[in-house]
Amino acid sequence: TLSEFDAKAAESGSKATERFKSSGKRAALEVPKERVSLLAREVLEAVYATIRTHKVTYDEYNALKEWLIGVGEDGEWPLFLDVWVEHVVEEVATEDRKGSKGTIEGPYYVPDSPEQPTPGRLPRREDEPGTELTWRGQIRGLDGSGLAGGTVEIWHADGAGFYSQYAPGLPEWNLRGTVLADEDGNFEIQTMRPAPYQIPTDGACGKLIAAAGWHAWRPAHIHVKVSAPGHQQITAQLYFPGDAHNDDDIASAVKPELILDPKPAADGAGEEMVYDFVLDPE
Ligand code: MBD
Ligand code: FE
């Protein structure tokens, strides 16, 4: 039977699918015929090699067919791709970057979150559970100078592991906001420490995880998109030291440079941390 958590989590897949379809991302590029042919052929050759090496049976082929149908029915293509494929796309896309490390975007970004002044606070419920977290940082260029006009879009799960707009019952912009940095690139934002995140266990991705004997966890993380005029945007996630899943993230998205160093807040309320971003020029 499904726990309340699983039942809620299952909705997130179809929402992520609908959002991707209306995001315009897919229409951004017409992939040339030669490129499609090359890539499709190589992926298929890798599948043939696996079938031959491991003598895949008809029963296994039909299990795969059923499972792939289920990924679509459950709306979990964004989840599947972002958990098991995006990290390599991100690695290749950013290999020439000289500034700060980034990592995958994942399936739960929502553009145009409400703007927050600095110092500011992410939108949240009055009784938002968890530990207060204050993040101070600066957006700089490669030469070390603070960048004017910068923004930090932030989104993260709540203390129970739920993302607003993907789990029911949360205010629309809960724990999502766009922080406006000052003219020197400095920003300060208050939020709550997120919980570790378990990907939905009741959909096709969960079935794969259970059938393979894997776990479904991502370490607690804060998503960000850092921008400044004339500079390349960085998409990243920030992690907390000591999380049990920093070393075995199901989405393979943790990098040592992205692990925070939070300290008890000087004024006594929760924790505080400093984390800066260095952006490459466009
Ligand atoms: C998440 O919160 C996430 O960040 C990723 C990459 C995949 C599933 C859920
Ligand atoms: Fe996430």
C-alpha cells in the first residue's frame, strides 16, 4: 500500500512532464539529421552489445517494454532522465568553465519565482518546520570583482522533502525565490534547511529502484541558478556536510566543491553560511 508520502510524490511526475512540455526547452534547437542518426545509432549499438553480452531473454525484453511504457504513463521521463542521465550532460556542457562548479537542474525548477530584496527571506509558511538557515554570498567575475545586476534563483524542498508546485497543499511559491544581489554582487537570504529527498517510490522509477535493489535517496540540497549580465548562468545545488547520501546520491550530482560549511548563527537563530559564485563571461 502507498504511504501518504508516496501518494503525494506520484503526482510530481506528471507535473514535471507538463511543465517541460510547456517550457519551450525542446524547441530551442533543431538537431541536424546527421547528428540524430549518429547518436541514435550509437545508443542502439550499446543496447545490442548489452543484449549479446548478457544474453538478454524474451522475458527480460518484455519486462523492459512494460517498464518503458510505465515511465511515460507515470509522467516520469523528466525524473528518469534528470536522475540517471543529466549529470553527464552537465559534465560535458561545463567542461570548459573556469568559474564555480555547477551541477544538474533536476525536474523541479520553476522560472519567474518572486523577487526578494537583499537581505531577504524566501517565501514560506508561518509555521515552516526546520532549522533557520542564513546564506550570505557574492557573485563575482573571473577577475574577482563583484558583479552588478546579479540574481540568485533558489528553490528547495521543505523539511519533509516536498517541493512547492509538485506536492499538494503547499503555497505556490513556498521556498522558491529570486534574490536580487546588490551592486557589488553581494546577497543575503534566509530560508529553512531542506530535508533529504526520496524520489517517488510508487512510479516506474521507483519500480526500477526496487527491482534493482538500489535506494531512492538524494542528499538534502538547495538548488540555485546564478546569473549576472554578460556572464554565463550557473545552475548548481548546494549540499550539507555529513549527509548520509553525499557519497551515493541516486542522481550522481554531488561534487565536493558544492558542499557547504554551515555554522551555528552568530545571533543564535539556526545556522549561517557563506558561499560565493564566480561566473565565466558570456
Ligand atoms: C530532485 O529534487 C532532484 O533535485 C533531482 C535531480 C531529481 C529528483 C528530485
Ligand atoms: Fe532537488
